[in-house]
Amino acid sequence: MAVVSAFLVPGSPLPYVKRDNPPWGKIATGLERAGTALVQSKPDVILLYSTQWIAVLDQLWQTRSRVSGLHVDENWHEYGELPYVLKIDTQLAKACVSATGTIGVKSKAVNYDGFPIDTGTIVAANFLNPGGKIPMVLASNNLYHDFALTEKLGRLAARLAGKQKKRVAVVGVGNFSGAFFRHEIDIAKDKLVAPKYDRWNKKILALLQAGDRRGLSAALPEFATKGQADMGFKHGAWVLGALGGKFTGAQVHAYGPLYGSGGAVVEFRLK
Amino acid sequence: MPRTQKKGAIVAGFLAPHPPHLVYGENPPQNEPRSQCGWEQLRWAYERARKSLDALKPDVLLVHSPHWITQQGHHFLGVPQLSGKSVDPIFPNIFRYSFELNVDVALAEACCAEGAKQGLYTKLMRNPHFRVDYGTITTLHMIRPQWDIPVVGLSANNSPYYLSTEEGLEEMDRLGRATRTAIEKLGRRAVLLASNTLCHWHFHEEPALPEDMSQEHPQSLSGYQWDMRMIDLLRQGNTKEVFRLLPQFIDEAFAEVKSGAFTWMFAAMGYPEIPAELHGYGTVIGTGNAVMEWNLEQAKLSKPASKTRASRRAIRQAA
Ligand SMILES: [Fe+2]
């Protein structure tokens, strides 16, 4: 099996830029634990899908061998910058571009100086792959793709990595419940927007922890609507697709509010 | 520094959409990719708008863009100078533009403060490393390629997407009124730019050559018909009917005006019932785009007038 580790992480910049706020610091610590686990799994490549890299025409894949810069989040600019240096596995990314036609998806390679890398990708990379040492494949979230198609994309990317005899860490970047506070709050007392979202998030986390794949499949469509899962939980689809649905449980490294939305750091147990 | 006058005024508003294709078609030195041609009707529409803007001699351009999305509050660019390279995340093949702009920070601060007085959550963007979004840049380039007029950039809080369309647009009405008050207090001659496409149904594939105009046409007949209906009402000055129909237009034509710029601009102008000047209409990857002007100075409406206040009240009551 090509996949040696798999994670779900939130894409909010808050744990990175404002970790001195206790609720967000807890998530940052969880992300660091996940980062340690990822490095220990000794992957050759990280396959990363971020709900915040939005595409509307084709499925986009980053194919520039090195991307670096200083990003400022559109919304949380007051908390400072997000520097990044990422190494891209261009061989695998190009293989993905060429192969998605087999699942009915038109792909495009993105290789431009100054191309905007989304906050979620940067935050995840900085926690899980500090210094950008491990090569990555970055995939976009096409708004017209559904959960099932995103699962297929994840499966295809993992299969192509296997063909290239690479050990893979797969990462889905996005929130659990996506509903957030729209107005100023006391950030030290951050909480989920409503108890129902907390219940939904905990339900999905429990199914992941128990390795209850059937229960998870049954619950996810309702989670997407009633739990307002971020982007229909397509980052979860990416990971589950890459795993071929095979996992035995999960460890939750952190769970908590990110300005009202649900942030969870989850490591899948593969054996 | 902007020239000041006794009492400020909004001298004009423009519907000024931001498809990056228009910059690409023009081939300005700031944009890396080169084109052969493309979208001439819209580019020539902007040429006419540029002339009008030039004659108005504004102190400041205020632009509201749907592509600076802020989930918490309405934000305003608040750094004196911003520069960088803007690469469109959807069309990086055609838009990689090096920009430099000056911000009217005092006016941005005033808009921010007045917005808060209206009960809105507002914030200033003070980070000098901030990358200005491609919607703001495209609109500003197309209307004033000289980049010699200070700007105030407003983000899209996207309240109409989280609340109902009507509730969200009510917030944009308050933001517009706050903007007007700030302009009047600071004594600016201001031009407002609503950076919005009309019908937003688009094709899902680009032609191999992006400027292949043989592939360019409205994506949807009903969307085109909606655009013509709304443009015609605007040309007649039937603002009341436009705002009565706006939620339905948004739903049925997937109109980008949902993001609020159009309502913000009209609220700031006091919903003037004057005929709009249509500089031109064209499609870009199937979406409908109109460059339109409301010259308040010409219509002698650039000063706060009881008539415009009354019509604004009437529109709110109708809603
Ligand atoms: Fe747009």
C-alpha cells in the first residue's frame, strides 16, 4: 500500500498566526503532533487537498518545482504573515494532470511565478512539513466536483504514487462544521457557533475513531447539510479516496472552535 | 494628496466589471501574458468610461470587489501604498499583473468608522504585505490605467451568501450610506466603482486560445434576457423596479451583483432615478458584463438632496 499516513487538518490560519490564544493554541499543538507522526511515517510525498484552493474550470494541480513567498490571509491580515517554501513533486503532479481524463476530469497544470497559494495549504504545510523538506502534490477544490468525484481524485493520486513506488502521506485540509461567527467575539472564549455543530463534529470524530466506515458513509451526507460541513467535507473525500476506504480507526490530536467553526486534527490508523 | 472641497460629493458611479480577460486583451505592459485581440466591445466600452472619468477629475476612486472575501466584517484597504504581482487564481494563464496603487487612507478610515456607526462590523487592513485581489486591480486598470488617482478598496463580506439575499443586501445599503457620509465629511470628489458581472453563468472550459472570439457568446439565453431587461430598466432610470427585481435576477441569472457592490454603490448614490449611460455590453467566457455610468454631477444630483433621500426611502419601503 502506497499510503503510509493520513490526516485531516483545519485550514484556518488562526492556530498558526495567533497560537497564544488558548483555544487556537490547543489546535496548534495538535497540528505539531500530527506533523511529528507524518515525518515518522517517512513519506516520499505528501498528497494535499485544500478546500480553500478554489477552482471552477478545470481541476488544477501545482507543477512548479518550488513555490515560496509571504502570504497574508484575506481576512486575518491583522495577525501577520504566513511565509512558505514548498517543494513540489512535479513528476507525480504531472502524472495526475495526465491521468484524470480516465475518471472524466479535465486537469490543468499550474506553473506560474506568483500564483496565489491558499491559506489552508500553507498552514498545513508549515505545521506538517516544516521547511518544506518533503515534496508535495497540491490539488485544488473544484467547486463543481462532488464528494464522490473528489474520492476518485484522491484514489487516483494515491494509485499513481504507488505506480511511481512512492510512500505517501495524504492530507485533507478543511474544517469540520463550517459555520462561523461573523462578528467580533471574545477570542479567548471562542466556541462552536451552535451546540448542534459540536454534536455533529463529535459524531463524525467518534465514527472515525471507531473505524466505523459504514457508519461514516451513512452519516456524511447529513453532516454535509445539517452539520454544515466545510465544502461538503470534500477534504475528507480526498483522504478516504486515497485510503480506498481502508482504515481501522483514528486518533484525534485536537478538536475545538476556530472562530465558531469546527477544527479537528485527525490522524488515521491504517493497520 | 486629494484636493478637498467644502463638502464632498459622489460625482459618479460606474458598473465596472472585472473579467481579467479585458486586461489580457489590451496587452498593457504590466501584464505578462500577451494576446492577439479579444473582447473589443467591452474594452472599447471602458475606453468611453475612461474619458468620462477623466472629465470628472475625481480625488478618489472607491471600488468594492467580490474577490476580496472577508468572512468577518467589511474591510477597507488602509495602507498608503500597496504593490505586488497579482496572479488570477482561476485564469493564471491570462492575468499576471504587476500593480502599484496609492490608498486614500483617511477616507478609508472614515468609511470604516461610519460603517461601524451604522452597526456594521468593519475593519481596516493595515498589513503592508497584503496582496490586493484581482477584481480590484482589473476594475481599476480598466477604468484608469494611469493609476494616478488614490483609491479606497472595500472587501466583500458576502453577507448575502450567509444571510438571505435581502438581509445581506440591506447590509450593503448601510455600507453605501456610510460610504457617502464619509465622502461628504472628508470633502472628497469621489467616483464609485461597483466591480460586478451581471449574469454569471459561465462555460466550464476555456477555448485553447483564450481570445478565440468565435467561441464567445452568452452562456444562457435566459441569462442574456435578464441582463437586457435590467440594463434597459437602468437606461430608463427605473431604479425602483431594478431593486424590486434584484433578488429574482440574482437567483435566476446567478448574478454576481449578489456579492453586494451594485447595492452598495446605489445606496451611496441615494438610488438616483436617472438614466444610466451604457458604455457597452459583452460576454466573457459566457458571463454578461456591462460598463455603465451614472453621472450625478451632470444630473445635478451630486449634492445630498431631499429628492434622492425620498426615493431611497421609497425603495426601502418597497423592499
Ligand atoms: Fe468575479
